[in-house]
Amino acid sequence: MNTTGMRGDTLDDLATLAIRLGREFQQAAHSVWLGGTSRDYGFVERTLRRLADRNPFDPCDEASLEAVRGILEADLRAEIQGTERRFFETHYDAAGQHGEVRDCEVYSPRGEELLAVQKVFESFLVARAQTLDRVAAERALLRLLAT
């Protein structure tokens, strides 16, 4: 069966990316002590152990990964030190630069590390979902061809 998608990624490529990002997320979460409290930290460590073991596709992990997302968001909220106003360019034309001023959170150094962990986590979740979607699509095609 052809396992190449529209972007040219094979199922192997997608799975490899998800596994690598899962390991990166586990290592990053461990290094910043994701969870803050010993109870949450222990939960995160147990949940992410399978990622360290290169097993990111267990369907039982869906709820646990959502709980980890909540723990990460709570940790991030706790690291906000204030806000500052920043200018964001919206477009540029003959009259010059146009934009708007927005209030932006200012994070502690740990908060900045948590933001980086969050980016890896979101990338992992996307890669994991793409891999599972590709597997489901191939199963559906096999069922269709078998009829």
C-alpha cells in the first residue's frame, strides 16, 4: 500500500517525527520540573514515561495528555510576572508602518522555559494526530478494498 501522503511524508516519517518529538517533550518536561507540585510532577513523569520509551501511540494516553496540557497551562499561569505593552505591525504600505499595541504577559525565566516546552508539546500532539490519522486512513482503505 502506498503510504505517501499529499505532503510526501510516509507513515514511517510521521511516526518517526512523533516519536522524536515525544522524547524531546518528555526530556524538556523533566528538565523544568513540569507540574510544580510533587503530586503533579509524579503524574507527569508517569504519563510521559511511555514517550521516553518511544511509545507515543497508546490510545489510553489521550486523557492523560489532556491532563498534562492542563498542568502545563497552570504552571505557565503561575509564572506570569506581569504585562507590558508591545507594538505589533499589522501591515506596511506607502504611508508607512501600521500596527496595534497589545498587552503581553511577561514570564519568569522558568516561564520562558515552559513556553518552549509548550511549543514542543503542541508539535508532538500534531505529529501524533497526523500519524494516527494516517493509520486510520490506511485501515479504512484496506477495508474498502476488501469489500
